[in-house]
Amino acid sequence: MNTKSVSRGFLLLALLAGCAQQPIASTAASRHARIDYARYVTRPVASFWFSSLYDWDSNDPGHVVVWVNPIEAYRLTLLGPCFDLQNAPTILLTSHGGQVSAGLDSVIVRHDRCTIQSMDKLDAKALRDARRAAHGGR
């Protein structure tokens, strides 16, 4: 067996091991029980800062709830429906220098760019408690 064959074999093994470690994608609908996120709105905001998306959920194609960390969540109202939102395994948020702004930024779902029309800060503690209760205290 030559060196190229051995190298290719190790590369294939490494690729397969990497795939095996990837979490199984789940849809937003299956991640969380249907929670009425509008009940947890505390105030409208024009923008918020974030460095990475901690978690997200969507109960309808016109809204996305994003957690920027375990204790900070926002409900984003989109300009029109964002098709396939509930079935997407992941989403992306655009930002400008780490700041997400209504009217300027978007939620990207697969190949669709959905403009954020408005944003509301949520009571993350009450929301976390509601999510735990919906999952039987987990």
C-alpha cells in the first residue's frame, strides 16, 4: 500500500468521524412547544447587540424568536412571511458591526432573505420558565 492510499484512507476516516459528531438537525417546531411569545414582550427595541445566535424558534412564518445568550431574547417581526422558516434546521442573522437593527437587517433562511420589520425584547426568565414547564420541567 502506498503513502497516497494510506493518506486517502485517513482523510476518509476523519471526514466520516466529523459527520458522525454533527448533531441531528431538528426543526424549530419540534425543538419547543408552541409558546405564545407575544405574551412575553416587555418593550419594543430598535436594535440589539449580539456576537452569536444562542438559540431560536418560530411559531409562524412572520416571526422569529432569537436568544443571543441564555438570558436575553428578542421577538423579530418580519416584513412578510419567511417561507420554510418552521422547517429550517438553521437560520442566520445579518448585523452591522454586531448590531442587529429593524429595517436594516434580515433573517436568512436557506436562500431567502427576510427583512426584520420590528423587534421586541422578551422577558427571558419568564420565557425560560414557560419552556421548562412545556417540556415537563426539563
